[in-house]
Amino acid sequence: MSSWDAIVIGAGVIGTSVAYNLAALGAQRVLVLERDQIGAGTTSQSSGILRTHYSVVENMALAQQSWSVFENFAAHLQDEDASAGLVRCGYLIASPEGPKLAPLREALAAQEARGIALSRLSPQEASERLPICRFDDAALIGFEPDAGFADAYLVATSYARAARRRGVKFMEGESVTRLLLQQGRVSGVETASGVFHAPVVVSTQNIWAHELATWTGIQVPLTPERHKVMSLEGPEAYTYAMPVYKDLGSPGMLYCRSYGGRQMLVSEGTAGESLSGPDNTQGDISMDDVAHLGVQVAERFPSFAEAGLASSWTGVYDVTPDWNPVLGGVNEVPGLVVGFGFSGHGFKLSPAVGRVLAQQALGLPTDVPLAPYALERFRTGQLLQGRYGSGAVA
């Protein structure tokens, strides 16, 4: 038996960020329990895109704070060897005439209202930044210069190393089997190794968050979804200097970025394959899947009609009914703080989310109000519904 100030369940990019921030905010004894290895779950499957563009304005604040960490990552962790693997290439998002145009216009205006640097480009200006892409049907094009992509696994392991330097203990291969309650309040957890006591437990379990329902009886509205990602190599390079691109005009609302400095990483920004339970093993990608995505890519990137499939993989999202996360305390279980349901946005928001969950756990004011992200919203109907549709940029 051992006692801790706080226990974190899960050591993905969210859990390691929480652990680091707990220690940075003054927690003396922090324990992180990870069922596998640090960063080995869904974090390792992330496409790594970073942006502040959201149609849900609450997410912009988290993304904006997170970007300020990513671009000064080594200084933030006080570790000159820490790296996020950041490629600062910018983010282009375009919409043709149609239902996505008004949401894009409003989201760009909301970004500007928050002081986020961006510009509206003509098709010619957009082509100068991403010359392999066609923009002739674009009615509105937004460009966010302070955006790009990074390496989620590298971020998670860097957070873990910095947390260890502040005294945080990590136990890998340690699955939590029960949440301990005393008079209705959290008192710790149980694993195969024994009992660990703490007055607060932070769950960052991602697709495994359904375990909370078993432990506490609370409803956890969450669906694991498998998404397919491909890297394509065409006759023209998608270089690191070219921006990330979000195509609101394609059927799958494609997102793509440079991969390895030449290839294109591409996937659909729509709902994926629903799974019956948590499973982050690699799924199948058929030739029909390749053809389905390839047709859309070739429509937007003409030279990629001759592209070849370099590699493919799958990643699993923890999806809530409104495609936005649940953050903060759980009213029915005092001492339990949760962060789940990121629906593909976790890495983008991880520095800020780690800090606000740590603040919540320690009873401190949070940098961003967490009320909109409360679990209760699924009972009251006050959803954080994005305006681009399910699976798209929330």
C-alpha cells in the first residue's frame, strides 16, 4: 500500500501532460499507471496536425494555448533536449460554395476575434503556397501561418521525461482494475500489484474510458472509431514547406500534410468505422479503400492521379456524441477528474488540456472554463456541436 497526492491513469500524450503539469503546479507525489508503455496507445497513431481552427470556439482557446507550448517546447519543459518535432508550415482550409462556406467564414472571424494570425487568400495566392493543389472552385480560403504538425509520440515521451525529473513515478504494464471509493469519494485505485491511495484520480484512458462506467456506474458516452490513413507518393513532392491542407469541398473532407518531406499523408475527416469495444490494433485497409481515397485526392491534386501507395495504417478515436471531449470533475464521484472523448483532437489540445486537468485536480482555478466540457451536457442537451459535421474539424 502507498499514498500519493494524485494518480493519473494512462500515459498517452494527455496523461503525460497531466502528470507533468501536476508536478509543475506543486504536487509532490504523483503516480502514473499505464496498461502498456508510455505513448504506445492511440498517441502513437496520431497524424500530428496542429491548428487553432475550430467551429467550436471553446476549443480555440485550448488550441491557442497549446500552440504557444508547442512552438517553445524545450523551454516549456525546461529541457534543452526536448523536442515536439514541430514543422511550422501553416494550415490552409478551403470551402467551395455550399453548406460549409458560412461555418468557415464564421470560424475565421472567431479566430481573428481571439487575436489569432490568419489571412484570407485568393486561389492564386493559395496555389503559390501549395502548388500541387487546385483551388479553382474555392469560394473562401483561410490560411493560418502559426500551424503545422508535430510528433505526438515524441511529445508524450518528452513530457514523461520532464515529469520524471520533477519526481513523478511511472508504472508501465500496470492496468487499473478498480477505482476505490470511501464514503462516495475517490480514495485510490487497485491494480494487480496492489492498492494505491490518493484523494484524486485523473482518468486519461482514451478508448478505455468505458472502464469508468464499470467502476462507478456513471454513463460514459463514448464510441471507439477506427480511421484509415495513407501515405501517397506522387510525381510531385509534398514538401515540408507546403502547408497542411483541409478540403471542405471533397466528399470525405480530406486533410493532408507532408510526410517525410516528399509523400502526402492523407485521410478523411468524416466518421470512421465504429468498434464494439476498445481496440487499437491495426485494422485492414482494402484496395477499395485506397481507390475511394485516391479518387478524391486526384480530384484536388491532379498529378496524384499517378501516385502510388507508399504505406497505410489505422488510428482509433475516442468519439463522444458531439465529437468534443469531456473534461473536468465528475459530480457523482468527488475526486475523479476525467479527460476523454477527444475525437481526434487530443494531440492538438494536449498541453492546455494537461494543465487545466491538473488545475482541476489540485482545486485551482482553470485557465479555460471547463463547464462547457462537462459530462452533464449529454443529459442537458447543451452539446458542443461543430458546424462542419460529424468527424470534421470541430
